[in-house]
Amino acid sequence: MSLDVYVGPLSQYYAAQRGSASAGMATDRVATTTHIRLTVLAWRKGLTESLGANIDAPLDWDESAAAPGFSARPGWDGFGSLVLWAAYAEHPSLQRPGRLSEGWEDDPALGRSNGLGFRSRYAHIVRNVEIWLPSSFQSTFESEDIDRRRVVMGSLPTLRRQLDELNGATWKAGNSVVDGWRQISPTGDASLEQCARFGLAVMADAAQRAIDLHLPMKLDY
């Protein structure tokens, strides 16, 4: 199964997921997409109210049909390796694996980073976040998404900062070097570090573009 990150209006994402872009008559597709957009706007308003003083301003971004949208592909190897790289960066006493393995979600360093009471420096990377919002806040939180699934949400500006901090604490690579990492997808025998570098480069680029466009970013799998 592949893993992408989607940047754009959530109504476009969920409309595509439900097949409304290709099923039925044109009038039906418009009606369905409009209904999803209204659902997203109501969900966003409710989320703003529940977050309260944890955010400086009400959640707001372009949910119109004209808003841009795009996808990038870190893949599970890239994303999973990035998550583990961040976890081991804050638990250096543990021996980091050479490659990403199946069941990496149960890795001991990741378990410590997500442990009760532990304040991770890289929470918006390691805390199983599925949706990052274009708003500044420090803590991740769990809430329902549009489909009433419980998911963890984070902040795009905080994610971008934590990616930079992870790079600064481990690789100390300049922008041109990081951009070069993004150009070469790791092969099947790539190391954890190679995959993590690729994952960081893809996620940082997508997050920065999402911030510039003031749009949310979501894992797509």
C-alpha cells in the first residue's frame, strides 16, 4: 500500500474518496461535492469551538472548488523511517535499527516518544498525526474527522519547525542538500537513514507549500 500526503481543500479530498468526481450525472456530482463542502465547513467550525484558546484565530482556509490541491509521495518507507529517526533522536541510548522493518509502529523508541507523560520534541512527527492544519498550536490532539473517524491532528507550522529542528539536531543539512534528497527515491535495500532523509525532504517540501497556500495537509493511504 502506498502513502501520499495530500495538500488542498478537504472537501476535494473526501469527494474524490467517495467517488463523486466520477460517478453519476454532472448535477449529482455537483450536489454531492457541495454537500461535502458544507459538511467540512461545519466540521471546521466545530473544531474551532472545541480548540478554543488553544488557537490564536478561528480555523480558516479555502474550501472552494477553485482552490489548488496536490499530492506528494513519501511512501511508507520514507515516512516510517522519518518517524523512527525522530524517535531515536530523542532516545539516543537505544540502538537505532539499520532498516525499517515490518511492525515499525511497535518500535521501542517510538513507544517511549509516545509514552504517557513524555513531552516529545517532535510530537507533530511521531504522534501518529493524520491531518495537519494551517494554524499554529503546540500540542497534537485527537478528534473526529469528516467521516467520524478518530484521528490525531497537528499543526503545519509546528510540523515544519520540528522537521527543521530534527535536521539541525542530526544531519545539519542545508536547503540545497535537503532538496537533493527529495529528488532520489530510495531503493528497496536503502538504509533507515537514507529513507528518513527522503521522507524528511518530501514532508518538509509539502508542508512548506501547504503553509504558503494556507491549506491543510493529510496522509492519504
